[in-house]
Amino acid sequence: MNCTNNDPATILVIDDDPSIHRMVARIFRHQPYACCFADSGPKALADLERVTPDLVLLDLSMPHMDGFEVAEKIKVVEQMRHVPIIILSGLSGMDILPRALGEYADDFISKTADPSEIIARVQYHLNRKRVLDQMHSDQQYYHHTISLTSAQLALALERLKDASLEVIWRLTTASEYRDNETGAHIQRMSHYAAAIARRMGLKQKTVETILYAAPMHDIGKIGIPDRILLKEGPLSDTEWQTMKTHTTIGAAILRGSSIGFVRLGEVIALTHHEKWDGSGYPNGLKGRRIPLVGRIVALADVFDALTSKRPYKEAFNIETAHRIIIEGNGIHFDPDVVRAFFAIQDEIREIKARFQEGPASLASTPLAGPIIYRQDLPTGRPMDTTGRKATSISV
Ligand SMILES: [Fe+2]
């Protein structure tokens, strides 16, 4: 294949007759097109690897490979899919026109046609291709732009989510500093809760939301006076009533958010001390009237409190914690939640091992590192997770 000039619009002429090459060159000698010539289909197809024409003038009657076969092979070349093919044939148009235009070509011109007609047809198809190429280019540009913008938006949303999580996490940590000295309670209990939720068949998105929301369960303690929250020894009835309000205070702090895990945090804060038998607080909800997430977090919170070592007590061993949870099955805890909890003991032990007590770090996140927490649990006597005595197993 060789070309007659360097104009960007290139016409490929495939014809075994050299006189047709000369005729086409003569017709287009004053037109702003480059003409490339091939005397057979195989040669033209071989050259398509290095030259992509803008239009093909194709003879039908050629030895070895006729024009139909050549057109068929051209159309499967990726960069040639949208290149117009004009049949330039000496055969009768009425005989081959339906087949030629129906399957292979975009137009048909007789070799005996007037040169002005040939030029006009070629110009029409080149202009049409130019418009289509521009549309295709614009589509690719917009597709690329949309993809890029979507990726940037997704990244921005992810960063915003991370920022929101970090702010919530640090505020939660700040509230925990008031009455906790050591530990990774928040991380463990939130992972326990997520693991139980996953075992109970909740959707992954919900499980993830629980993981992020559970750390906020006690955020309402920020509203409990130090003289009560930090008091050593038993609380009076009045003080105990005040302590219970950490649930409603927490819910009030988190109320009205448009962020999913904060809204779930509100539910958790309000309901994590409710009990299956209705003896919990603040509303004495019973059974499935307690939101499932509250029932899940209740068990996760208590289990971690039971198995955590504190300066003033040793951790209960897991067997003892299991016994206490079994004793609370159907009383304090939802039996379905208890069943799920015992079904994932390998994962529970893995979480417990992963988030060991250690030095407090404000750089911690819900997914890694220790967090400050103090459970005021005297050895041998289950207490409420607020750190005060309770009347039953409500650690
Ligand atoms: Fe609590």
C-alpha cells in the first residue's frame, strides 16, 4: 500500500486492476485526500496494521479473495469498524447491490460513474465519518470525564466518611477518658457486635454500620456528673437514676443526624441496657420491642466487661463469662443473639486476642489500636456496664 500525498483523510483503494488505481488517482488528484492502493485483499489487510484509512474503495471481482470476503475481514478489524466501505465495481449494481449494502458496504458506485459523482459520494462518507468520529471522541471524553469525576467523588465521599468516623471516634474516646483508665473495650465490643450481627445474617452494610456505631453506646456518660460517674462505692437510688440517664443523654446527643451510623448509634445508645425480660432501662422494653442492634450490643458489651482485666479486678475467664451469659439467656439476653454468639466463639476469641489491653492512644480508630476504658467491676459480682451494681446479670 502506498499513498499519493500526506493529507490526513486517507482513501484506500483495493482493486486488482492497475488502471482503476490510475483512474482513482486522477479523479482525486485535486482533492485534499491521500490515496493508498492495494492490488489484493490480503495485501490490504496486512497493511491495515500500520495504516488506518478513513474510507475504502473496494472492488468485488478479485482473484484469491473477492470483495465480499475482504469487506467481511475488514469489519472485524477493531479500528476499521466505523470506516466506510464503498463498493467500486464494474458489476451490475442491481445484481449485487442488496448483498453488498446489506452486509458489507456503506455504498455502491459503478466504475463507470461520472467522476463528480464518485467525488461527491466519497466526500459525503468522509464528512459523515468525521462527524461520527467526533461524536465517538466526545463520547470517550465524556465517559472518561464521568469516570474520573465519579472516582474523585467516591474518593471524596470515602474521605468524608473517614473524617466523620474519626471525629465520632475521637469524641467517643474523649467521653470514655472520664471514667476509664485502660483497655480496648470499645474496639472489642464493637467487633463482637459486628461479628454477632454477621452471624445472624444481617447485610454486610449493616454489619459495617454496627461496627462504626457501637462505640458510641456510652457517649451519654459525658452528661453524668463526676461525683456520680467517678464515685467509689455504691450509688444511692437517686444517683443510680441519674446514671441510667446516660442512655437518653447519649440518644439526645446523637439525635437528628443524617449519617446512617450516627442514627444507628442513637438507637444503640438508647437501648443497650434494655433487657429481654423487660427489666432493663431506660424504657423497660421487652423482647423484640428492643431493636435488634440494642440486643446485640447488650451482649457484646457485657461479655467484654466480664472478660476484661481491670486494676481492681482480674478478668473473668471465658468459661465463667459463658456461664453468666447462659444464666442470662432469655432473661437479660435475646436467645437468638446468645445462640449466634456461641456459634462464633473462634471469631470472638480472635477478636479478644487482637484487641488486647494496652496504652491508650487517641490515634486509635474503630478498626485498630487500643482505646481507654475502665470497667468498675468488682471480682465475683456482676455489675452494670456503667460501672455500678445491678440487680441481675447486667454487667
Ligand atoms: Fe452503657
